[in-house]
Amino acid sequence: MTDTRDPASSPGTTRRRFLAGGSGLAAAGLAGCLGDAAGRGGSDDGPTVVASFFSFYDFARKVAADTPITVRNLVPTGLHGHGWDPDASVTRDIVDADAFVHVGEDFQPWADRAIQTLRDDDVNTQLVNAREGIELVPLAESLDRDEEGVGEGRGNDPHFWLDPRRAKTAVDNIAEGLVELAPEHEDSLRDNAETYKTAVLDRIDADYEAIFDAADRDVVQLAAHNAFQYIADRYGVQMRPLVVNLAASGDVKPSDIIEAKRVIDENDIRYIGAGVFETRRPAKQLLAETSVEAYYPVTPYAGVREDWVENDWGYEEIADKVNMPTFEVVLGNTPPEEAGYDGWNEEWRNFE
């Protein structure tokens, strides 16, 4: 891989010098373990970018399309990006990359630790904060206040990318970082970013607005964690998460089930959403103990299934083929049999 920066002009330590000296990674047993063993993928013709979260990996690869930049997602297929706790080897991949796209502080503790290692050891991997300049909304009053590390000052919801308009700012932030990394491809990078914002994010925004405007009901019950408040805030709907903290691994309390039952009964809810990468036990309990007939998938774009990877699904495809059909169904806009693509209801009704 060719580093596009001039080493003589950089105050930071190059990755190879960093490894030769051992430094902070030596304590983790990683010194001398980089190079091809990192499995970075792509070619050596241009810079490599790694991302700490699927959504921003997808944004970055769309911005970098038709340039020599290689973009990799650090979160393994099938795992949820919030709550994943990798071993120290992930820092090796970040050190070996030319740039690291992350979600900002206090959301992924492992990413925060890796960034601190880079700074402590003066490694010149470029840091790209996708959250820079984005206004976060306050956490819902129902949030479990004992949870740690969930947003700036622990008072704001970090899931901003679910709002397509805020996501556009993240695309801009990523584009700026990639332009700094590969200035000779500035025109392509900026054109790609503008095209993605207009053709994809503006279109998703309009489609969401149409879905929620058409609904007679404004309450959605989710057997999922508290990740959808930006959609609630943007489109004027009440998202009622069953798991009231921000972590997908959060426990469901008896009081959470009781509250969900009340919401279901008072709003005559027949269908609910369930998190794709979360346990289905609470959804099945509500199915057995309430008038709910079925649950359907929702995801905050925090992870991907193997079949999604095989079909090259990104943020756009997941919005179109997973979240939007479910919102249409749970709001009562569309019967399940008519939602989504051909076979959607059969694939996703009470999915395992």
C-alpha cells in the first residue's frame, strides 16, 4: 500500500516505524503483526480506510467509488456494531490503515481506546469523525440511566444516522476526510458524496415522510432496543422500544413487558417490530400474551447478515427492504401480504 502523505511533512510516526519501535501495541502482543496478515482486502494501489460501524463503512465506500481507495468494515458480519467488544487485534487493523472512520466519542468504547492508542503513540492514521457538527437529541426519559458510555455527556442519543438528513452531514464529514487522504481524487469524491445525498438520502427521507404522513396511527411498538428516536423526532411518530437502554444486549424487565402490553392494548396494535440482531424472546412473549399477530424486522443499520453481504445490501437497501416495509405494516398502512418485495412476508413474519 502506498501512503499518499509525505512522511517528511508529517509530525506523526509512520505505521512501519511504529511497529519497529513496538510502542503501545507491544503490550498487546501486536507489534510486528501487521502487513498482509491484517487481511485488509482490496489492492495496494491506493489508501485503505477502515470503519468502526457498518453505516459509515457503507457511506465511505459509496463516496470512494471509482477511486483507488479501499474501504473495510471492522465489525464482523452477523454482529451488532454497538455492543461488539473486539480483542486488541482490531487496533492492528486501524494502525495499518491510512484512515479510520468512527462514530465519535462515547459510543463504541473499543474505538475510543484505539484512538487513544494512536494519539499516545503519535501514529499518523488519519481520524475521520462521522459525527462532527451533528446536533444530537436528548435521550428519552425512559432511558436506563445506569448505562454507561452512550453519548456525549451521557445525555444525548448517539443513533443520529437513522435520520437521513443528519446522515447527509456524516457523508459530508466522510467526504472531507477522504479528500484530505486522497486530494488528487477530490472531484470524484465530492461528486460521489453529492450524488449519494441527493439520489439516496433525500429519497429515503421523502419515502419515510410519506409513510408516516399516511398513517392513521402514530405509535409504533418495537421489541428492540432504544435506537429509533431520530426517526420519531424527524417524522412525528412515537417509537416505543421494549428495551429502554441504548445497548442491543440490554435486559428486558417485567415492567417493560407490562408497559408494552399497555401500549399494544390502548392502540389496538396488531403488528410490532423486532430487532434483527437482538433476541426474539420478548417479541415472542408479546405474541403469546397480547393481541399481536406477528412481528417484523427493524434494524438501526448496525450490522449485516450474511445474505445481505452476498446481495451487496447497504444503508439504502436495508432501509428499502427491511425497515420501510415493517413501518408500513406496523402503522397499518399496508397489509403484510402486500408489503416489501415478493416473498417479504413469508421471509420475515415472526422470523427467527
